[in-house]
Amino acid sequence: MTTPATELSEAPPNERLSVRLLPFLDRYGVLLLVFGMAAISFALEPGVFLTWRNISNVFRQISFNAVLALGVFLVIITAGIDLSVGSTLALAMMSTAILAKAGLPWPLVILVPFAVGAAVGAVNGLGLTWLHLPHPFIMTLGMLNIARGLTNLISNGAAVSGLPPEVSWLGAGDITIIGVEIPVSLFAMIGAYGIMSLFLTYTRTGRHIYAIGGNPQAARVSGINVDRTLVLAYTICGMLAGFSGLLLAGRTNSGFPSAGIGQELDAISAVIIGGASFFGGRGTVIGVFAGALVIGLMRNILNLRDVPVFWQQVLIGVVIIVVVSVDVLRRKVGSSHR
């Protein structure tokens, strides 16, 4: 009778190394990336990197992408994807700026991006489930173009500036605690992550979302309303995209129709770097935050070193390929030892 230990000892050396190394990388890989990026940044720019001004700028810059990634993470858990989040961000941002300029009271202005994002996300979810499309890639790719077109239609392709101080405060303001100025957007981001962590960990719907990503057919058989859960997941994803648009509008004190172009790729990158699986059913909220932080630290040090933005894209692409390759290898090794 063979045991797992016997199978491991009889396996080729490269496979034995994979079996031992992959669980470690699975659990701690993203943290190693964060500490590695921080160490490299400190080594290259020791007089700048650890200043609070630079650190707070990193958090301010990643806040809207981290919130956007949080929504994308929710649909990736279900083994789905949302390519429309960048366009949803822009539509919510422009709607907010236009209605603010028209004199809408600021409490309602702040609610606008959440409502717009939730509406777009709900359409994505309903389109996916009602039309029985083979993959959410198709629905969200179409919505990417629809939302971007609507953004240009309502704005006539022109930016709108001069938002209420309350909106600008959310994206660019600071709160002074014990003499230290901390970005408001950092608190907003932490709040979003805390709520999502509680939702996924302690609610039945959160557990259903993981179950659907693990095995949708088994989830249906066990009595989970898969269609309703998917619609909710895409609605929340859209709402978080709207929230991201609000933070970006506050940071720039404007709304501009070109906002969010390509931002869905950064959001997906943060989720995958953070350890979530494209195959669904796996990932953590803290991992998504770490993934967004890795991208933020990478861009920060490259900017400090005056590296062109095109090379930044190349390096982030390399990191994504390596991380996804590890995920595929992990699944292959795991299935071969069941």
C-alpha cells in the first residue's frame, strides 16, 4: 500500500520540489512580494521611500484601484470576470461630476456613483444569467463599450471640474491623528475591505459565492440559488467600481471621460497577484489588498527612478504571468496527488 510520503519519495526531484514549495508560496507568496518590493524600494531610494509623505502618497494612489480590485475579486471567486469595471468607474465619476455641477446636494452627490455602479453591475449579472451566456467575458466586454459610450454621451467628451469640498475631501483630504496626516481615502479603503471580509466570512451568501466558484453544479444541487447569487456578486462589483470612481473624482476634483481606461487590467492584476485563482473558489480579501499594494509599490519605486510608464507595464505583465503560472502548477500538482 502506497502512502503520500511514499508517492512523494518516488516522484521525480522537480516534482518533489514543487509539492513542497507550492503550499509555502500559496500561503506566503504575496507577502514575500510585498516585503521584497519594499526592500528593493528602500535599497534604491533610502532617503525618500520611508518618508511618511511618500508612504501616504502610495496609499492615496492605490486606494481607488484597491477598491476596484475588491469588486473584481468578488466575481473572480465565482470563476467569472468583469471587464467593464474601468468604464463603470468612468460613468459613475462623470455622473457624479455633472450632477454636482448642476447643484445636487452633496449627500446625494456621494450616493450617485454607488447607484450608477450598482445599476451597471446588475445589468451585467442579469444579462449573464438571463441570456445564459457561455462566459461573463462576453457580457462584460459588451458593457465595457456601452458604459464608455454613455460616459462620452453625457459629457460630450469634455471634463467637468469643481466638485463639492465634501467629495474632494474623500479622495484628497487628510485626517490628522496624533500630529500625523492620514489620507481619508485610506480609511475609506480599509472600511470597504473590512465590510467585504465580514461579508465573505460570516454570511451565508459569502459562503455561497465561494461554493459557486468551486463547483457551480454542486452548488445548484445543494440548493444554492446560483443565478441570484451571481447577480448580487456583479451588482456589488459594479457598486465598488462606482465607489472607486468617487474616490478618483475626489482626488482629481473633477470628472473626465477618459478615466478608468485600462484600469480593469490593473484591478485584475491586483487580484491575481494577491493569490486568487482564475479557476474560482479561492482567494482572500487581505490577499487582494496585498496585490494592490505590490502594484502600488512597484509603480512608486519605478516612478522614483524615472522609469518610463511603458516599462512599468512590461514588469507588471511579467509578474502576472509568473503568478498565474504558479497557480496553474499548484492545481496540476494538487490534482495529481489526490
